[in-house]
Amino acid sequence: MDLMIKNGMLVTAQEMYVADIAVKDGKIMAIGQNLTMEAAQTIDAKGKLVLPGAIDVHTHLAMPFGGTISADGYYSGTRAAACGGVTCVFDYPMQRKGKGIVETVEARKQMCDVEACVDYAFHCCITDLNDDTLLDEFQAAVDYGVTSFKCFFVYKKEGLMVDDGTFLKVLKKAKEVGAITNVHAENPDVIDYHIASFLKAGQTSPWYHYLSRPEFVEAEADKRAIHWSKAMEAPLYLVHMADEEGLREAIKARQEGHPVYVETCPQYLEYTCDVYKREDARNFVCSPPMKGEESRLALWDALEKGLIDTVATDHCPFQSYEKDWGRDDFTKIPNGCAGVENLYPYLLSAANDGKISFMRAIEVCATNPANIFGCESKGSLTVGKDADIVIYDREKNFQVTVSNMHSDYDHTIWEGKEFHGYPVQTYVRGKLVYDQGEFVGEAGFGEYVKRVPNTK
């Protein structure tokens, strides 16, 4: 064996138990108590939790937006992921006018082949579907391992939005080829109306970013997406759910037997719209924005009850001087916040504090992401799967500051946040990439995850 991790408390989505894990050639070869096979390296994890690596299924790395590019490229973003116990990230390449899906993804894959420190996969954003040519490529994309396509109901002026007719085409074709449709659900016309009114009145602080996109703006679009998903009998994945009303509609659809999945993000579990009244409010500008306390509590309630499927980050940080472009005009603030290094510690700390179970944290951060998006070799501590393993110390306290993060940004919305318990080691396919606060991996080690079609 290449690696033996002994005496740790293994955590799955169903149970916790003490056992050893044997690893060879990047795979989990055996799990059991008192394993006796020889290993090149043995780690004693007594008193520690041994977890599957997290999968962050929502990141935007090296993403052009708002006149700049997100602060984390594929190297720094995946380096940060490794240091937070995330062993696989999903990125969102943007298909643009005249470009094919595989062509779009392949360009990003070539960058990852050189830069990625952890494993990676792709959704593809569909922005130009003026004829059926691109629909004909959906099957080729699935064959390539891209089994999810994203549609924006917003960013009309930026050329990213799809109308309802295009959305229906994507839903229908995605279902035919075994793919799932992801959607960013907000109502663009209402947002634009609010923005124009606020600017005319000279109301330009970040608080009006929230007021231009309050709960009902997201809720209407959530309901519309769910309606069309049900009409097409097609799978739907609602990204970064932030509002109570839309959440309730999604839960209802699931309880009725429809394949509607809900993702939320740590920032919506932690913060409310009150952050947009702070001195550093510009740092929290993202879309959808943080909502009211009722929505935050509803998200936690649904998470605790197993009614939220995944927690991901929408990781898309920008530098503070770029955020400052909109200090006096919220419409000029690049939208996005950091989170990939904070995802797993945040949920695990909540589990350590008794807010949710450790099994639930594993379910929404690892097992469900792998199952929903067809990552057959990921998501659990199972013989035959990749040895993506995190060793977690429940007694280690950690306070976030920009200086102890591993990204390329110069600020974080998580500044000062205290976690009770923290990852101390991360292994990707059996290779140690993070050790006691230090990144020890290398660029280009990450491998492309070719996903299988959704058969549900």
C-alpha cells in the first residue's frame, strides 16, 4: 500500500465509525479495523475525523466580469480549495456567440491541465442559442463528460441572459441526453426597473444593490424555473438559493416527486442584507444578494432537515480596489465573494457546534454533489473510489484572516470568522496537498473529472 490512515473516526453521509483506510495508486483499496497490510506511509488519525474531500460544484475562476477578471485563477483557486479540504471544483466556462460547448470547455481544460492543484469538472453556461446548431452539440458535450448546462435569467445587458423559450429548449434537450439544467434565477426586468429608479434618485450605495434585488425578485424567477421544469418533466438545479419563498416552492416540487435540486451557499447561511449597510458593504456585493433574517433562518431549517441538496460557494472574488469602482455607484461593483477555502470548515464547524450533524455536512458537501452531477469516483469513503481524504481536528480553533488564506485576493468577507475545528490534512487521490496550514501540492496535479449522465 502507498498510504495507511489508521484509527480515525470515518464519517459518511450515513454513519460514523472507527476504522483504517488503505490507499494504493490513488484509490481506496480497503477499509476496516486493525488493517495489517504494509504501507509506504502510515498516518495515525486517532482522535481525528476522517472525511471524504468536499466538492465545490460552483466556482468562477479566472472569470471575466464587470470590466475585470476574478482574482483567483485556476492555480490560486484550487490551491485555496485544497487548503480548505475541497478536493474537486466545478467551474463555469461561458459559451459565447459563435462558440461551441466542447470548444468552450476545452479551452478552460487546457488551462486547468497546467494550473489545477485539485481535480476539476465543468458545467457550461449557455448564452447563445439562436438556432438549433448548439442543441445538436449537447450529446457531444455529455460524451465529453459535461453533463450540466447553466442558464442565466439575468445579465441581459451583458449578453448572458436566456429567455423562457431558450430555457425550455435547454431543459428539453438536456433531459434527452441525460444532462441537468442549472439556473441562476432572478427577474432581470424588475432589477433593471429598480436600478433605474434608484440611480435617478441618487440612491447609489451598496444598500440599493440589495433593494434592487430583494426576496421577491429571486422568488418569482425560482417559481418560473420550477414551473418550466415541471412542464418539461426535466431535472432542474437551482444555484445559490437565497430566499425563503423560492426555497419553499422548490421543496414542494421535490415532495411532489419532481427532480428539482437546491444549492445554497455559506454566505446566505451566515449573513443577511444588513451587511449592505456596513462600511465595507461593497465587499459583500454578489448576485443574488444576502437576504433578510427570515430567509437565512429558513435556509438553515431546510439544511438541518435534509431539504437542501448541496452547499457550494459561487466563489468569485475581486480585489478591493476593483470593488471600490462602485463605492459611489453600486452598479459598478464587480459581483462576487470568496468562499472555496471556507466552505468545508464552515459546515464542519457548524456540525462541531451541534447545529447540524457531521453526516449532513458530508452529504451536502461531498456525497450529494457527486451523485447529482455524476462523479462516480468521488464523494464518499468507499473502496474503489478516489482517495480524496480530509483529516479533521475537532479541537483545532481557527480564525479567518486574509493573511492565512491561500487565494490571490486582498480581502475576504470571512475576515474574523472563528471556526471550531479545522482540516489539518487534505489528500487528493492519495497525495498530500495540504498539511497543517501549508499548501504542499503542485500546479497541474489536478485531473479532469469526466462525469456520467444523470439517469434519474
